[in-house]
Amino acid sequence: MTNSSISNPAIDDFIDASEQVTTSYPVMLPGKHNGIPMFLQRSVALITLFILSPMFIIVMFLLRLESRGSCFFSQDRIGKYGRHFKMYKFRSMYLKTDRRYAEPDPSTSDRDGICKKYKNDPRISIIGAFIRKFSIDELPQLINIVKGDMALIGPRPALAIEVNEYPTSALCRLNGMPGLSGLWQVSGRADTDFDTQVALDNRYLQKQSIGYDIRILLATLPCVLGARGAY
């Protein structure tokens, strides 16, 4: 299945052959999910949404108090086998119509490679900086897990503009369900470069198991509270 909005020919070929193991892509994996069963992950995500609903209300109130605009932000992301889906987050940036909004200079990115990250991103609001620091902005992705777009553990879903620039060696990331957390997130997050992220995602997909998922979940909370690599 090829999606016309992905313009990288190598990725188009990869999606067409997504369920086949071929020597054309030596890093390609079968794509079978060997982690925590998805029906269980969806159930956990739904229960967690109910438990965290009071915090969601508080965050929504603070975001609306600080700046105008929707409390939620949805963005087109690339999931397993290159399929597009809408990923949800709490809005952490000012709207472009806000006088406080300012575009960052790409040359000042604190992360090398395809994915740009800025430790002092002028687009981020005060409340936005706090919820990003402790990954609260990512919690609406529990909705994506309930919908079946994402898993609790897996490679982070990338933007189409990033996927279009993927080298062949990075295609392994598209062979697994994208996750709310993952090996990359508990191994430095934005402090790691893109090649390291790909290597970590590849390692996770090769070793994926229920036990490995549980280990990563247990390591996620200390990383979130410590705010390591979060900005």
C-alpha cells in the first residue's frame, strides 16, 4: 500500500513490500508485534484516560488562561508501514497569530540530523515548557492508543517531512507500531542524535517482547520525572 504523500521512492518500495522479508532492505523486520498484546494496551490506555481526566481539565484550563486557541494539537504523523494518522498532543506553542510567536532559526538546532530540536524554542509558551519538560503534552496520545494508531511502547511517530528524508537504513522504524514511550525515550530522548535513535528503535523491534515492554514502561516514569532530554 503506497501513500502518495510520501515522496521518497525507497519508502514507497518499502511500504509496498511491508509484509515481506527481502534482501533489498537488510534492516527490514517482519513487523509482527511480539510485545504486550494490543487489546491489553488499549484497555490500559482507556482506564488511564479516565484516571488522568482531572489533570487533563487542569492543563486545559491553564493553557486557555495563558493563550488563545485550542488546548489540543493534532498533527499528521507516519505510523507502521508508512500509514498516516492524526497524533494528538496538548498544545505547547503559541499560535502563529499570537504576537509572542517567533520562528526559531534552523541553524540553531540543538540536535543534528533530520529531526530538529531547540532547547530554547521561542514558539513554546510558559505552560507549554512545563508540560513538555515532564511529557504531559504527550498524554493525549493515549487516545491514539485506544484508537489503534499507536502502542504504549515503540518508535516515536515521525513527521512526513522527516520520513521523506529517511535513508534506507532508517526504514526499520516504519516496521513497528509507533509508541508513546520506547527505548529511545528512556535512553536520552532529544539528547541523542538521529542515527542513535534509529539504532535504538531497531534494537527494540528486534528484541520486542512482553518482558522488554514492561522493562521500558518501568524505566519511563523515572526518565519523565527526571526530565532527561526533554525540551
